[in-house]
Amino acid sequence: MTVVLTHGFMESSEGIMAKALTSELLKKKDMDVLVLDGRNIISYEYFRSTTYVRFIGEKLGSVLSQIIKKGQDANNIIIIGHSLGAHIAGIAGKRIQQLTGKAIGRIIALDPAGPCFININRDYRLDKDDAVYVDVIHTNGGILGLKEPVGHKDFYPNGGSSQPGCFLSTCDHSRAWELFAESLRFPQHFLAHRCSNWTMFREGHCSKNDLAYMGINSTKGSPGSYFLTTNSISPFGIGSSGTR
């Protein structure tokens, strides 16, 4: 399995997100990790940085297409992207399909960036058709991240907008990758219920609905929006207790 990490605004291949996820991913068997570094063009002014997302995504897609054409199974490629990196992942997925006619196996989107990506054409942002399976973790939806569902499964821990233990939006926004990193160590600690919205979930109206794991163990079946609660500090995952 080949995993590509795409970081967000003002991050890099040497940033805390990339290092944390790479460290955990390399503990898995038969897994190679590549980290895209876009610090030189998406680290200064946010709105300017968003204009480079398509360029970076298409370049990444072209590189991965060459790897696929040389024999790499597209289904064994996963792109994990945080913030702007989630949209870079989506555009890379589109480009790969254009060049090879094949879809990569999975895109894991960690709180996809919201500003400049709300209600725009899906050609310019992440979309569920960009991979065989697209799963999304929303932790600061409506502020720094997207609130709208854009994957096969969209997970909304603690409602998906603000996170316990966070007092700044940057903390909420980063919590997505922190939760995913923890799922690599404890893949069964993030259980969620499919539900129409956070209020219905909190009132217990979805307790008989489909259950799904958020994080590395997430699978494509039963698409929709999923909700769960977590702790305010690590360890965040609380297993079945998070479904009520």
C-alpha cells in the first residue's frame, strides 16, 4: 500500500501533522509513505494559497499516474489530506482518472478547508467521485473547514464544528488529523452512528441506525453522515460510549 500525505496551509512535510501521521503509518505492515511538500506556495497568504491548490493537485496526480502506468495498482494508493491538502488530494484523484482511466483506492480527507471552497464546482475541490472510497472527518465545519458532506461517508465528531478541549478554531481544525492519528493506534475506538444531524444524534433518535468506524478502519458500505462524541484530551476515542 502506498500512502501519500498532503498537508494544509502553513504546514510542510516536516510539520507536526506530517511527522505524526508518518510515524504511525510506518508502523503498519507493507505500507510506504510519501509526503508532498508545498510549503513554498501554500504557506503565506491563505486566499492566494487556495489558487495553487488545483496546480499542486494536478501535478501530484500526474506523478502518481506515471507510477500507476509503470505497474502500481491504483486501488493500493491512498491519499490523506488535511485542510487545503484534502482538496489537493481530490484534484489529484481527478487527474489520475483523466490520465489512466482508473480511480485510486481511497482518499481520507481531514477537515477539508472551507473558505473559498464552499458551493464551488466540484472540479475545483474534493468530491466523493475522486476515489473508490472517500471518507471525511469534519472538526471545524463552517469556520476553517467544510460543513457540507463531500464524501461517501462524512464523520462529524462532537457535531463537526467545535471540539471539546479546544478554544481556538485552529485547534478544532487540527483535531481531525489528531483523531485520525489515534485511529492508527486504536482503530476500534471511534465508533459512530449514521444520522441526519447532530441534534437527532444527541437526542438518541439514531441509536438503531448503522454503525461505522471513523478513521483507518472506515469502509465504504452504508454511505451517509455519521456522528460520535470523543474525549477532550488524548486518548480521544471512547468506543461504543461515543455513540450515545
